[in-house]
Amino acid sequence: MIGKIILALISFMLGLFTREIREFFTKKKQHKQVKPLNEQDFKKAMKDLEIK
């Protein structure tokens, strides 16, 4: 009985650990650095937004 409880706790902790690792790596990719307004290329942005 104690062995099953310990096994359940270990599997629960491994699940939490893997979730934290996955969130750490996916958060890095989600946040991109935005250029300051004076460095942005508005002509290129308007061309990208044009309806063709």
C-alpha cells in the first residue's frame, strides 16, 4: 500500500517537472522582441498588409 502511494507521488512529481520544462521552452519561442518605432520599416509593413 505504501509502495503504491510512493509510486503515485513520484509519477505526479515527474508530471509537474515535465510540464514546467515544456512551458519554459515554449515561452521562449512565444515572446519576440519588438523593434522600437523609429527602427521599424513602415513601407515594408504596408506592402505586407496590402490586399492583393
